[in-house]
Amino acid sequence: MLSNLQARDAATVLHPYTNLAALPQQGSLILERGDGVFVYDVEGKPYIEGMAGLWCNALGHGREELVEAASEQMRRLPFAHLFTGKSHDPAIALAEKLKELAPGNAAKAFFCNSGSEANDTQVKLVWYVNNALGRPQKKKIISRIKAYHGVTVASASLTGLPNNHIDFDLPLPQVRHAGCPHHYRFALEGETEEEFASRLAAELDAMIQAEGPDTVAAFIAEPVMGAGGVIVPPRTYFEKIQPVLEKYDVMLIADEVICGFGRLGEWFGSTALGMKPDTMSVAKQLSSSYLPIAAVIIPNWIDEALNRQSEKIGVFGHGFTYSGHPVAAAVALKTLEIYERENILGHVREVMPHFQQRLRAFGDHPMVGEARGMGLVGAVDLVADKASKRPFDAKRFAAAKVVALAQEEGLIVRAIGDAVSICPPLVITEEEIDQLFDRLGRALDRAE
Ligand code: PLP
């Protein structure tokens, strides 16, 4: 039986990423408030937020400083834009801070409101810049199977998951998908991680050759793939991929929407994974998700190309009403200040070995084929048969069941196909990590 709120919810809210047909029977978990790594439903039941919302609520709930930063900015100047001839201090200070933190030669930040908009902007910049550079045929973008880059027309095209393409008439014709670096699922019999990484690099080389190097403009990658199932590439994967990209003058876009700002114990996942990207997309933990804000960080050579094109056309014809919204920018700045002042990265580095140790212990569980992760993110892959890695037959049954049982145990985690993903707030303590995995363990035992 649905509660009154659940019935009203099912009747009126069109839910993202939801089995819409099943919702009227199942009902939504309706949350009311949060405190630290805990959230509470309308009945007052507490849950450990084992997904930091959607991989984003780094500082947990109830940070008064962020509330203050938002209300102070709202009182002073709730809105101003960055279109022709206008700017404001929070956007300027945030762009300066991102430039200071970003690895490589970051020149400028372009602000958007979501990870999807950031990656959509990346696609448009790739096309625009290649026109500016006088190579209008160089437009294809290679993403990867199981990548997640968002849901707008261009970013959903980059996403390498069937549900984002089927019946949406996607992907766009300029997008290709290369192999997924998931050794457990896609390595050949007896292939080591090293050999697997070498094969993926060779396949990428062959793909670029087959497409015609003059037509391939960019390669986009998450350092650790998130919504595709928390896939950590082999240690030498990017080391082997990058020379291929350099050989064909293909730029590298890092999608740091999940990995950025400490998830892997570094400011950026690129640093942790040995990636040297040309541009980066950031969002989510940029504001600890207290308000929506995202950015594309670009180097000098792209900035110069944009200037040239702008000179020719008269305007850089791209931007959102809320690009660099002052309240969101003020909250993001305060978030970055807290990360530094409280040494959140240091905390992540301190607790992540314990997190990974508790996570990987599930590798021995009869239902778990692989327990994998890095930093403060991980997943357990459920299998019907460990030896053959055979997945469960029923559609999403096993992972969805574990997620539902975890919810009963007071833990929020997320099903991704046959995997259950875990991505807690960065501020989680070792004691809370123990509580999280104790609850997940009970859910797995009950699901057997
Ligand atoms: N890129 C990555 C790596 C993501 O994980 C996500 C969202 O989960 C996106 C892009 C899209 O971000 P948004 O949902 O804010 O549009």
C-alpha cells in the first residue's frame, strides 16, 4: 500500500531513470532531511547515504557554511549573467580557483549547470574549434562502451549504455564507442591486465585508422567509469591509450564529473590515473551538490582558437542563462574552501584503504563475482555462478533486490545492471564505513 505522499508522487512526478510502469506498485522512498552521511525518510527512519546522493554530496548534509554562503549571495545579488559585457565576482573567483587546481595548462572555465551540459559543451567546442583550425572534417568523437557522460542529445550519444540510446534515436552519427576497460568482464581467457590494456590500445589505433585519422577529433573518458558500474581500468590503460591519441592528433577529454574533487584521493581522477587531458568536465562535488553547477576547463590553445573564431563570426554563440549562476558559484567556492581547510583529500586518503578492504572482502561472498573500486567508490558485481561469471537471468533482479534489502537495513546503495555501487560522502568516518558494509553484508546474505 502506498502512503498518501507516495501515491501523489506516483501520480504527478515523471521520475528520471525509473521503471515508470512499476512505480505505482512500488512507490518512492521519500526523504525529508539529512545530517552528515545520514538521510531520514518522512517516517524518521535513518539511512546511511551510501551513494552520496548521486555520487555528489561530498560533504554530507547540514553544512551551515554552505547555507550561509548561498543566503549571503542571494541577499547581495541573487542573479547576474555572464553574457555580453557582464560578469560578477563569484564566477571570476571560481574560475580562478579552478584554474589554480586543475592539472596541466588550464586557461579558462566555462560554466554550466550539469555534467550533461558540460559534456554537451565539450562536443560543441570540439566541432567549433576544429572549424576554427581549418579542419572541418575532423569531427568524430570516440567514447567507450559503458561510459556515462549524461543525457542531453550529445552527451547521451557519448554515453555507452543501451538504455540511453534505445528509442531515443541516438547516438549521433559523429560518435563512436571503443572497448570498455573492464578486465573482469571483457578480458580474453588468460589475458593479463597489462595485455588487456595493450589490446584495447591496439583496437583504438585500428578504430582511428579505419575511421580515417583526419576525421577523428577527440576521445572522452571518465578516469574511473562510474554509472557504467564503477570500472577501474588496468593500471597502464591510459599510459597505453594516450600515445595512440597523440599519434593521430586526437584530443583527450576527461570527464571528471564523479572523480573530480577528491573521490580518488586526488583533486582530479586524471592525476590518480595518469591521464593528461586537454580539457576537463567537472560538476557534482564541485558544489558538494548543494546547488547545481558544472564547468568545462579549457587550455590556452582552445581559448585562442575560440578567440579567432569569435573574431570571424562576431560572437561565441554558446551559453546558458545560468552559466556561472552567482549563488551556485558562491556555494562552489565555499565548498572548495572547505575541502582545503578541512583537508578532505587527506581524510579520503586516510580512510580509503579501510573502505577498499571492507569492500573487497565481499569478493568471497557466494553471490559476488567481483568486488572492485578505487578511493571512496566501489561496486560488487553479482553473479549466478562465480566460476563461469554467469550473470543472474532475471532482468536486474539480483542487484535491485540487494538494493531493496539494503534499504530495509538502513542503507542507500544503487543498482547498475548486475552491480551494486557504493559511493559515500567523502567525509565518512571508518566507523561509518563499517556500519555501511555491515548493512550491505546483511542485505547480501538475505538476498542469497
Ligand atoms: N558525466 C559523468 C561521469 C556522470 O557520472 C554524470 C552523472 O552521473 C554525468 C556526466 C551527467 O551529469 P548530470 O546528471 O549532472 O547531467
